[in-house]
Amino acid sequence: MAKRDYYEVLGVQKNASKDDIKKAYRKLAIQYHPDKNPGNKEAEEKFKEATEAYEVLADDQKKAAYDQFGFAGVEGMGGGQQDYSQVFRGFEDIFGDFSGIFDTFFGGNRGFRGSGGGQGGVRQGANLRYDIEIPFKDAVFGTKVEIQYSRNESCPVCKGSGAANGAGRKTCPTCQGSGQVRHSQGFFSVASTCHSCGGEGYVIEQPCRECGGSGAQKKRQKIMVTIPAGVENGKRVVIPRQGDAGPNGGPAGDLYVFIRIKPHEYFERQDLDLYCAVPISVSQAALGADIHVATLDSKTIKVKVPAGIQNGKMLRIRDEGVPAGGRRGNLYIKLMIQIPEKLSRRGKELLEELAKVEGQNDSPKPIPLSTLGE
């Protein structure tokens, strides 16, 4: 089934405030929550749909991308069900601590920071985010970037268990090993993180001295990140297993490298096509000429300017655009005719002679805008 517009899902206008968006989502979440609609698949899907819409529209960056490009604009930016457990933990200002319900409904931790592992459970560590800004040219042709960041690594002494060598763990007396405590709140049966064990389901009798019982140590590391050719602004590169180490020696999460692209002084991009503007003289426009234009990858190409070309017209150069997926876009050159601000005496004489020969239109009529083209 095709996705519905996020504004339609929440029943708000595009100019709705954050408070209006929050209120609309809260109303739908209460109406369709699975605890209120047990066994109702339609309500379950509407709950998921509303949560996905709120995730995008409540985030300024994602909302701007969605408003401009639709669903394609937020692809790879954290939209969608796979990130709901992380999203919902930011919604405590709407409902209070509902993270337990959210984990139960959507399948647990899913590799993000959160609660509810249960006694002895092995979970994937948290995913991490790193933002980089790269030059326009590197985004077009690809590059490698060295980054340095901090991540939690398993404690080498206790191997991530948090317990001193030989020491044991016991079931948490508060949650009886479930990692969660439940209480009623209106229509909902709310599961929240056990504050005694932090959601682990157990307590350590003798913590490891090296890590203080956390099972992890913060360390900085450097890695090389490969940026693929043709990457777009706002996209991400996923580095597997370079996030935080998992509790109890569990697997590490992933590192998400989000890419921002610096604008170029001379070139712009649309999909796989590049655009630039090049000045030509009045005589070159009238008589035609061969000009040499520098491309983004520092080549110089010969371009034929047709005689009589008009100001602002585009010339297409095939296969000089952005490479991606085994093909390459085109380069479009916009020709801008430069009128000299000062003329030599001889130049002025020649133009006056041209005016006499060709004649001048002293009463020009408007030209239909549709005939102007690019």
C-alpha cells in the first residue's frame, strides 16, 4: 500500500507549529495504541504510521527535506519503523516514560541505547552518529576521509561483564530479572526501565575496578571512511560494528556518518547533472567561437559556441557530470554575454558602423516569455 502524506496522517497543515504536531500525534497515539486495541492489526498499523510521520515532522531538518523532496528527501535520515525505538525515547515530554511499551511493541532494543535487556541478555551496542562536511568536488567524485571519535569499548579486564574477576551477579530484586517495572496509567499499562538495575535485570555484587561496573571504557579512535562518488547532501555512510560495544560482551553497534556538502564557487548540481556559467563576448556570441572551459575534475574541454547564440542559452556537454551507478550525468554550460563597460575608440566606431549596417529597433515590442527558454 502506498504511503500517505505525513501531514495527512497527522491531520495537520504544512504550516502547523511543533505544538500542533505534537498534540495531533498524541491524540492518534492514544487512539490507536495496541494496549487499547489488542489484536487489532489496523490500529497497530495506524499507530506505526502516526509515529513515523511525527518522527519526520517534529525534526526541523527532516521536515525541511520532506517538504522539498517528499519521501525521497528523508530516505536514509532515520525515518521509518527501523528507528522507532530510538525515536520514541525522545518523546518522553509527550507521554512520560513510555520507552518500555515502545520496546515491547516494536521488538526491543534494536541496537540503540535503551532499557530492558533482562537478566544475562546480550544486546547490540548503541549506534553512533558522526557528522562531516566535505568539499563539493569530493562529493561528486568520491574520497576517503579520516575521522576521530569516541566510542565505548568492552572493558579488557571484565570482558564487558562489569563484574570483578570471579564475582557473581544476582537477579535484581526490584524487577525480578525482567529489566522493567510496569504500572497502570490511564488506558495504558506502562513498562519503564527498572531504576535499580538500569534495565539489565541483574545487579553486580562486586563491580570491576577498571570500569566501575559499567563493562565499558570510553576510547578515541581514528578510522578511514570511504565516501562514494555521487553522494548527495544529507546522506549517510554506515560503518558496521564501529559504534558502542554491547553490554555483557554483546556486539558493537554501527557508526552512521552523515554527510554535508560545501557549496562550490562555480558549479551547482541537480541529480547527476552539473551546471556552470561561462562569460562570452558580444562578437563571440554573434560570430560563433571555440572556447575552452575548465570542468570540475580540472580538465579543459573545447566547446563550440554557435553563431548568433542568445544570452543565457545552455550548451550540453555529455558525460561530464556526476558519476554514479555505472553512468555519468551531463555538464550544462550557461553562456552569459558580457557587454563591455568601456569601449576603445576603434571599438566604438565598429559598433556604430554595425548599427548603421544592421539597423536599430527604436520601438521594440515585448517578446513572449515562453519563447525565451533557458
